[in-house]
Amino acid sequence: MDLRQLNYFVAVYENGSISAAARACHVAQPSLSAALQQLEDELGAVLFIRQSRGVTPTEDGERLYGHAGRLLSQMQSLKASFRHSVKRVQFRLGLIRALGVERMSQLLREFSAGVEGLELHLVEPEDEADARIITPKMLKAGEQFLPIWTDHFLIALPAGHPLALKQSLQLEDFDGLALIKRTPCDAWSQFYPELIRNGIQPDIRADIHTIEYALGLVSAGVGVALVPDFDVLHERQDVVLRPLQDVTLQRTIGLAYPRSKAGQPALDWLRLLCQQQS
């Protein structure tokens, strides 16, 4: 038994599923499942009842959770007692909306782990910052742009919507269709003018700002919405995702930073991480 196995066990217990725990721990699901199985073999006990929609801890699992939590907490305290004071590194990072929680969490986690003493401040993209994660059209004079991700967009429909029977949607499907507007959104600025140019008038039911609210309205049957093609969205059971024919909807996300700040250790580390993402 090792701390890695216990960390995975606690993640499964607290997230209620192996797939969610794997995402939280930033590991592949088969690796986490294998470590959990090895832990059960070493203890000679079944820790979870596997079900189609998650896991349920057994009596042995409940008992181990208490011990594991205390042990991991003690280990964190032990590590902290040996840490020496380091110089704090202030870093302001501007972020646009709808970047994807999972990939941004991983990027920020690796960034923080690689800069000793980092004190990270997340700010609006318009604020003064050491670097920004933005789209190219938001670049300022004197900034360098390093592409990270290219996002494609899909149409999110309520489960059971008649259009969900189609493998892909066409512009003509949007004539009179209940539609949720989300701004700011690069895809919307490409998509809506194309509808108007083709004489298609959708029925705009809401104007909101976040993907989470858009998906909530889609799930409630208020309308359909444009969303980035994030892997996690395909796991939802309450919405259906379909590609759009006729128009290519995509955006480029990248790291923007002043050329004058190139060479600073924290920024150089962030640039390296971003290059590995692309």
C-alpha cells in the first residue's frame, strides 16, 4: 500500500465515480482502476460496489476512508514542517471565459507546481497582467501570441429534441428554432451573421454569458446553444451534441504576453507548458 493508492481511493470515494476521480487526479482511468484494484487485493477487501452510474463504498470502504484521510493529512503536515520560506513570485494571469475547467485546472496546477513560491492571481483579460490566455483578436500592441488550443463548436440540444435524431444540423434547421445566445463568444459572432445572410431568423430565447448557464437552459428545454467541443460535455445525459454543416465554427486560444517580459522564469515556464499543450 502506498500514498498514491490512498490518494486515488479518497478521490473515488469523494467523487462517487472512477471516471470523475481520474479527471480530478489528472491520470488515465485505467491507471487509477488498476491502482484501486491493487489496493483492494492488498487489503483483501472490496472497497466499492461498482455500478453503471458510479460507485458506492462498502463498509470496509467507509472504514478505510477515515484512516486514509487522517494519514494523508498527517503526511501533508509533515511535508509542510520541512518547507523553508521562499521568495514569493507574484504573477497575474488574465483569462477569458469558457476555457474548459478540466484543461485549465491541469495547466494552472502544473504552472503552480513548477514555480517555487508562486502567488498566482487570476484576473479579467482586460486587466493589467503578466500574461493572458485569450483569442488572437484580443491581442494588444507589443504582445507575442503562442497558440495553445483550437476549439471546434457543436450545437447542444435537449435530450429528446426532434433535431437530435439528425447526425448533423444545417443552417435551415435554425429558422424559427428556439436559440440561446451566449456572449462574448467567437462562434456566435461567426454563426449569427451567417444566419442573417441566408435569411434565417431564429427565435432567441435568452442572452447569457457562461457555458454552464447555456447548458442549464438547454437541459431545461428552453432552446439550443453553441458550445465548445469539450470531452466532458459528451458525458452528459441531459443534452445531445451535434455538428453543424455549412459553416465551420472554431476559435484559437493562446497565451499572449509582452515581448519585453520574455525571459522571466515564471513566464518561460508557462510558455513551455502551453507549447506542450498545442
